[in-house]
Amino acid sequence: MKSGDETLYPITYAGRTYLPVRAVAEALSVPIAYEASTKTIYIGERTEKVPIISENYRPVSSRIISDPAQRLINQEDHGTVALFSSVIYSNSYIQLEPRAKYSKLVLYVDVDGDDVDLRITNRNDPINTVVMQSVKLTAADGLKEITLDITGIQTLSVDVMTVEPNRQAAVRIAMDKSYYQ
């Protein structure tokens, strides 16, 4: 078993064989996380929902909104919203950093204006990025749920752009409602 360039070996003690947990999880492409406060290691899918706002992220082309009037989606205040106020026919994005701790991403996204192409892109390798999912969103969709398997993903981006040139839209991601699992 390897961890990076280092070869790892099992240890046998008192008739039992022990393996390095992180290396086993990575070899199986299973999420692993350590919670220092409880000294607990989580292997595999976690059942609790962790808001994406509680993990590292970079708004890049969006703004995190504090004005209650701009946080409204379908007349409901979503507390924390990433707002792309003027999406056009060029790439705008927010970067998320799940750090391979989760196996699922659930986003809640709303569009005002013209149709938008939303792409979730694996940014583990900044040179060879891979589009993991592409969804066309319209204003008629309302608050749309988008679910994606992100097992093993360190960094990803949520990219938005209008479907057609010379069009414009506003896109909101309900950060409090969107979560990792």
C-alpha cells in the first residue's frame, strides 16, 4: 500500500494485523475524516449534513450576501447566499474545498434572468480539470437541488455562465441549505 511516494506496511501485534487507516481509505476511494474534539475517525459516508459554508471556500466571482433583501429565494430568507449578480457568457465560479472528507455534495441553486449552464468541476489537478456534472438551469426551475458524488475530491468549483451570448442572469447558491455528506 502506498501513501504518496511512501510504501506502507501492516503491523502485527499480539496476533492482530493493523493497517494504516488513511492509506486503506484512500486506496478504496472512501472518504476519511478525523474530528479532533472527539478523537474520532470517520471512514465512509457520513450521515450528518455539513453546510458547505462551514468548510473552506473562496467566492472568487460571487459575493457572500448579508443584505436580507438579496438573500431571498422564492420569498424565503436563506441566511447566507453566494450571489453571482451579473452572470454573462463567460465563466464565473465559487471554489469549494471538501478535502476528500465527504462523499456527497448537495447544492440549492436559484436563477433570475436568462438560462444558465452550471458545471461542477473537479479542481484536484489545476492543469487537468474535469467537469463532473453539467446542468442547465432556468428561472422556472425555482430553487433547484443538485446532487453529486464527490468521493475523493479535494477541491472543486461551481462554474456558472449564460447558455447563450449577450444574455445575463443572477445566480444564488443557498450556502446554509447546501451541504456535504
